[in-house]
Amino acid sequence: MSQSAVIDIRDVSKQYTVKNEVLPVLERLSLTINPGEFLSIVGASGCGKSTLLRLLVGLDREYQGEIRVGDQQVTGTSLDRGIVFQEHRLFPWLTIEQNVGLGLENSPWGEDKKKQAIKEHIELVGLTGFESAYPHQLSGGMAQRAAIARGLVNRPSILLLDEPFGALDALTRSRLQGELQNIWQREKITMILVTHDVDEAVYLGDRVVVMQPRPGRIRKVVAVDVPHPRDRSDPSLKALTEEVRAEILHVSPSN
Amino acid sequence: MSASAASSAASLSTARFLRGLVVPLIALLAWELITHYKLANVHLLASPSAVLKNLTFQIEEGELFSQLLASLRRDLTGFLLGSFAGVLFGSALGLWRIADRLLGPSFDAAKQVAVFAWIPLISVWFGNAEPAKIVFIALAAFYPVVVNVHEGIRSVSREHVEVARAFRFSRLQTFKKLILPAALPSIFSGLHLALIYSWLGTLGAEYLLAPAPGIGNLMIEGRESLAMDKVLLGVILAGLVGFSLNSVATRAESYFLRWRVRNA
Amino acid sequence: MAQVDLAYKIATADAALDSIPTEPRASESRAIDYRNLLRPALGWLVPVLTLAVWSVAARREWVPPQILPAPGAVWQTLLEQVRSGDLFLNFGISLGRVAVGFALGCLIGVALGVAMGLSRRVEDYLAPTFNAISQVPVLGWLPLAMMVLGIGESLKFVIIAHASLVPVAINTLKGIRSVPRNYIEVAEAFQFKKSQLLRRVVFPATVPAIFVGLRYGLTQAWLSLVTVELLASSEGLGFMIVWGRQLFQLDLVLSAIIVVGVVGLLLDRGLARVEKRLLRWRPVWDMTGAGS
């Protein structure tokens, strides 16, 4: 497992030009993410949170400012930064096992180590027994779990998740949030989660970054000093959730 | 499913199957009646019974099987040639935008010209014998393969391409592991169509170019001796072979593409 | 119904090819306009190059002029044909045949597609026969059609109509089938009568699919027209090709082929423009309910 490094986002801005009109998406965003922490980024639609994540992953390279991981500039994708998308994006012609193995395609490990890693990660997400199934045979939740396994299999030091549970029903979402928390506690890597679900953001995150739209900026960073594993009915969690929600809705929280 | 529900479902599907047979049976009956009683002024149609008689004759004395084999051999050669070239060309169009920009419009224009229109030119440039026929058959197979391979490669979803980028796939890896499998259904569609069109091209080539053993030859002989039963026999045989080729292609498609979900 | 999927795929493929993003591009900084100018110019590069090589080959007589006439000769022949009125005569005849055959094919195709789409019973009766007929490309029916109809005008109309009606019917059927259930349920909730359901929900949703079928049908109509004229006609553009060959005047053959190609291209692009304009004014219907 590679050493988690500090992620440094400095004065990052981005615009889209649509038909001679310049639309600012992000405006001078600065943020530092500590190694091993779970960071939630939450905000209304259009606040640029997904855009920020894509810049972090390296799928998008056009921006102003600096993004550094450790002392390296982010100039493209890296095997050290895994990503889980909102759609599972599994390859339909591969079995689950082969899909998870996709993450090890460019790994320098030997065959045995790869096989072992695949097996471990399928177990980690609770899909043992489904190795030879095809994606269309799985439910949405199961497919997304496979996507998480794929994102983790080559042991990146950072995992980015772009609204990973957004397409799932509430019950599955709840369950997977708990599982994600367990996985994070076990793997101890940096995780950055983008979501529009405030409960999810507070439940999972050590810190919650609240973003506001047009242009995308950080409104507030709320620290969640509740120890893991967390209980959803914890009153301090509930209070913090209300605080974050109020921030998003620009209403001062009632005392 | 309860026993009564199952049996009523079965009888429903039987009913549907039978309904489907109504039109073909009526057509067959009409065919026989019209030719037998000369009901309509149908120019040169032979009766089903006459065709059947000719069939047995051909099998016994006309070396039907060797004719059939000759046609199939021609067909296969042209099909393989045309499909191979088609896959290369279609892939080029799909993988490199510059190739698409340069060659796409010309191909689009050429596509508008019916394949048979090239026969006069082919007969001048390649003669009238075997090479010309194979070139024509290859041409017939070429078009559908190019269109389908091009579409298959271009419609690889952006979402999946991003996954490949996230895992730092090289261009070769992206092609082998993502583009090729994703485009495979379309490639198979193209090959399927090419199989059908190359068979038609085979018959056309045999009929229009120099006579040589083959099913088309059957039709030429029949035409020359005004033996309409022979011509019709050729047509029916051609249809049967085409139908079998189609079934083989469909079966191969569903075998290789097992992982696909049947939508709609 | 593999052939159905096949035909539908090809038909939608041509329509969809324009809108597919390939590599992720910097969609933000697209102020460079020369790119839009360059694109069509690139398409002309290959034809121009071909013309150049062709001219050189003809002038140097790498091949005897009977086999490869010079581009200049082909152009002259084309002008002559225009001047003598021959071209317009043949062109008019061809176009007329396509017009009649295509119109016929579209009417029957839409009717068939609608009938099969709305009534399972009708589909039971007609679909197997229709599938069998549509799986055989038009060319396959030509010998039989010639036997039954002779080689008069009716043969052309029937063949062209057949060629157009297959894709039109298939696409219409698919269009009706893929109207999202959601919309139908809304209509049910509002107690729509059957006629209202058809008029307000089903048909508007089917129009895009019908258009795809029309485009493909027109291409097929043009192709089959030329083929029939090649094999069983004494006038028309297809006949010009054969006639030129018989006279061993390849310049005639080539000029006819060029006209066929250009007209075909214009017809297709023209219909594409009409489609874009027509469908832009309509509300965007989500046709992906069935997972296309």
C-alpha cells in the first residue's frame, strides 16, 4: 500500500465556454486534504463538486491553479487515484472477476498476487460467489459494489467517489454507506466522496466541505468529530447534519 | 405456473404460430392454382409440381451438388476478402477521426451507387471470369461491414472510455480490452449482412458474367432454354441457401454474444 | 427478429453517427472557427486526389483509353448528355420511378408498421411472412418478380416499393413499441380514449422513428431503382450504365455512375436536413425507455 500523501488544491478555477459565453464553474478554490481522512463534498446541483472530483482524478486537465498530490502535480490519471462513478461502468462482456481485475491491468504485480488481490477485494465488498456472473445479472447495488472493488483492487492511496450511491434505492444506499465506512476503516486510505445527500456526507466524512454554486466556491468546511464506527441516531451527528443542511439552504441554523 | 395456466399459455403460442402460417399457405395455394388453371396472365411462372420434378432431375443428372459447391466456394472467397477489407477500412474510419474526415464523405457517396452498377465496369476492368465475380462479391460484402464496424467503434460509450483512462490503459490496451469487445456486436451485424449480400452477389455475378458451374448457371441454362421450372428451381435453391446462411449467422451471433442482454 | 434489429441498428446508426463524442475533448475552448471550415474541405481531398491521379493515368495512357477514359472525356460526355436532353430524360424517368415506388412503399410500410404495432393479432398473422420477406434483400426477389410481372413499369414500382417498405415498416413498428410505458400510463390516468391515446401520445412519439425508417427507405429505394434499371429496363440512369457498357463507351458508364452517386447523396442529405428541422420544433421525446 502506497503512502497516503497530502492533497493540495490551490486557487483552482475553471470555466466553460458555450457559444461565446463564459460560464465559471469553479472560482479560486483552495483546499487541503489530509492523508487517510474521509472528506465529503456536498452541495446543490451546479456547484461544481463533480467537476472538482474529475480534476482531482485527472480526467480533466483544463483548469487554472494547482492541484498537487504529495509533491507531484496532477497531470492526468494515475493508478494511485482510484475512482468510482455514479454509474457502475462495468464492462458488460466481462465477468465480475474480470471486471475487478481490470484495475490490475497495468499493475506490476505477478499473476498470483493479482489473483489474490481480486479475491480479497471481491470478498471485501461481499460479492463472493458472484465472480463468474455478468454485470447484467447483478442488481444495481451489487454492480456498484463490484465497481468499488475495482476501484480499490490495486490499492490506490486515494479513492474518489462521484455520487456512487445516487442511482440506488434508499435501503441499498444506506447499507452500502455502512459498508463503505467499514472498508475505509480497514483500508485506511484517503477517500473523497462527492454527494448531494447531506446525511450521507455527514455520516461518512471526517470533514464536510459545503460548496455553493455559480460560481463554485467553498462556503464552509464543517468538522465532524464523531468517532468511527458511527451510529446514525447519534444526536451530535444529527445536529451537524442540520448545520450543513442550513448552510446549503443559506438559512441560519436554529439554536 | 399452474397446470391450467401453462396449458393455456401453450395453446396461445400454438395459436399464434398457426396464425403465422395462414398467409404463406394461402400464397402457396394461390401459386399452384394460378399456374395450374392459368388464371392470371402470369408471364413465365412454373407450377410448384414442375419445380419439384426438376429438382429430382437435377439432383440425379444435373450434378446439383457440385454446382452448389462451386457457388458456395465463390461466395466464401468473396465474402472473406470483402469482410476483411471492410473490417480494416471500417476500423480506420472509427478509430482515427482524420481517416473519417478524409475518406468518410467519399465512402458515403460511393455507398449511394447500387452494387450491381459496378458490374459493367468490373467486367471491363477484370474480365468476365472468376476474378471479376470474386471482386464483385467482395464489393457486396465490403459495404455493410464498413458501415457496421464504423458505427460499432464510434459508439463505444464515453463513460467506459473514462474507466480505461482512469486505469491508464495504453491505446493498444484500450483497443483490445474496450473498443474491440464493445464493437463486437456491431461487427457481427455487419458480417451477418455481408453474408447475405455476398450470397446475392454470388448469384448476380454468376447470372451476369461468364457462365460457369454454379446455381446462377442453373438459372442461365433455364433462361436460355426457356425452361421456367429450371429457373424457378434455381431461385428457390438460392433462397434456401440464403435462408440457411442467415440462420447460421444468427446462431453464431447469439453464441458469441452470450453476455448481451436482450433489450426491447 | 435479428434482421429487424439489424435494419434498425443501421438506420439509427447513420442518424446517430453525427452526435457521438469520441475522445474526451476540451469542450470549453471551442472558439477556433477554422475547424468548421477545415472539416468539409478534408472530405474533398480524396476525391480531388483521385481525380488528379486519374488524369495523369489517362494522359500517360497507363491503361488503354477504352478501359479508362480521361476525366475530361467523361465530363464532355456528361455535358453532351445534358445538352442533348438525354440525361434529363433518363434522370427524370428514374426520379419518377423512385417517387412513385417510394411513396407507395412508405404508405404501405407505415400502415403495416402501425397495424402490427397496435394489434398483437395482426402481428401474429403478418409478422412471420413479413420477417421472411424482409430477410431476403430486394435483389433476391427480382428474378421471381420478373417472372410474375414481366419487365414493365409495374416491376420497377413493386421492387422499389418493396425496398422502401421494409425499413419503414420495421422502424415504425419499433417506434410504436418503444413508446415509454410512462407516457401511456399518464394517458390512462387521465382516462384517454383509445383514439386520444393514439393521437396525443403514440403517434407523436413514433414520428422520429418513422423518419429514421424513411431515410433508410429512400436510400434503399434509390439503390434498388438503379439495380432494376440495370437488369430490366430500357431507359433510366441504370440503363445508361448498361448501354454505355454495351457500346464500350466507358465515359458514358462513368458519367452515369457519377450522376447516380451524386443524386443519391443529395437525396439522403436532403432528407437528413428535413428531419433535423422537423424534429427540432417538436418537443424532445425520450425514446430510451426500452433501453436503446
